[in-house]
Amino acid sequence: MTQRNLLLLLAALFFISVSYGQTNKSTSQMPHSKSIAVIYIHHDHIFQPCVEFKIDLQNRKLWAYDGYHNWTCVRRNTTSANEGFVFVKDLADDKIKAFLQEAQKYGLSEWKSSYVNPEIDGGHQWGISITYADGTVQQVQGSNRYPETWSQMNAALKALTDKDILILR
């Protein structure tokens, strides 16, 4: 191989590695640049949603459903008015802005899709669905195991909604 061919090969490899690095960088940073539209959170009893929250950041509204009655869950009627949710409160713009900063700080968009502790049957099952303004959806679910920043995100959600949304009481 001539010196010229070796230099061309090295230049091509450098270009590919820089391009690949830029692609990976923008892809890994993509969730941070997306705007969260709606967050849906549910806590389950025997793998059936019992307590549900819909945080509509686009329309600045908090909705809730509590289907837990006498040790059983009553499913939310998704075909009824407001999909079976009850309106709780309007969300303030400044609180939404602060929440979005906290969500980015604590890596909400980087949570894994599943957190499961296989050693515990029953217990606390939960799920979160994040719909971004561009229509993409991120699903996160768990059973008796939580992301590292669970408590911080609960504090951020509580500051936004005045409700203990991630802690099932």
C-alpha cells in the first residue's frame, strides 16, 4: 500500500468515525430536545391499573382516576367522558417549566423500559407512558424496582401537581 493510499484510508476512517460519533451524539441527546406533551402514570393491583394519572402538559391539566374500592380494582371506562378520568386541577406554566427542567436533570427520558425485581411476587407494579409533542411514546414499567432517580422525579411531580404521584399510598 502506498503512502498516499494509506493517508486516504486514514482520512476515510476519520471521516466515518466523526460522522458516526455525531450521529450517536444527536441520537442519544434526542429525548432531551423533545418536548413532553402528556405523561400517563398508573399503579397496579394484581397487574390491573387501579390508580391512574394523566398529566397533560400541552393543555396544562392534571387528571386522575382512583379505581381501588374494597380491595378490588374497577377499570377506568375509557369510552366515557374524559376517558374516565376526573379533572383535578390546572397546571401553572411556571411549574411546568420547572418540572421539565427537573425531568431533564434527573434523566426521565433516559429511564430504561423495564425495572423488575423477580424475587418479589405481588407488591407494587407501575407504569409510565410519556408522549412527546412529535407523537413518539416512551414506555417504562416496573414491579417492586425503580429507576435510580425515582424519588427525585416524585418530588418534581409533587411540585408540579401537589400530589404524591409516584408514591402509592
